[in-house]
Amino acid sequence: MLFFTYQLAEQCHMTVRQLRREIDLHELAHWSGYRRYKAALEDQAREKVKMERKADQEAAKQKGHARRQR
């Protein structure tokens, strides 16, 4: 949680001391959870794009293979 505190303070353009005065541990924990949730959504989106690209490549291979067999 310490590393996250420094990240959040940097992002908010304040010192860790200022951040700790502004938010309590409960809110800090929620921010941490939000960050993890957002990262998971981004990971899912990246995986979806990878799978779509792979499917497109496979479809293109199949289409090319079918043309060669004619």
C-alpha cells in the first residue's frame, strides 16, 4: 500500500504527507481497488483485441488456403 500511496500522491501533485491529511485509509483502500478494477478491464480489452486479431488471421489463412485449392 505504501507504493500505491506514493503513486497516488504523485498523480494528485501533492506530497504523501498532504495526501494522508486529505484522505483516510478507508478511501485509500477504495482507490487501490478502483485502480485494480480499471487495470483488469484494460487487460480484458487487450485480450479481446488479441483474440480478434488471431481470429482474423486464421480466417485470412483459411481463405487463402481455399483459393489455392481451386
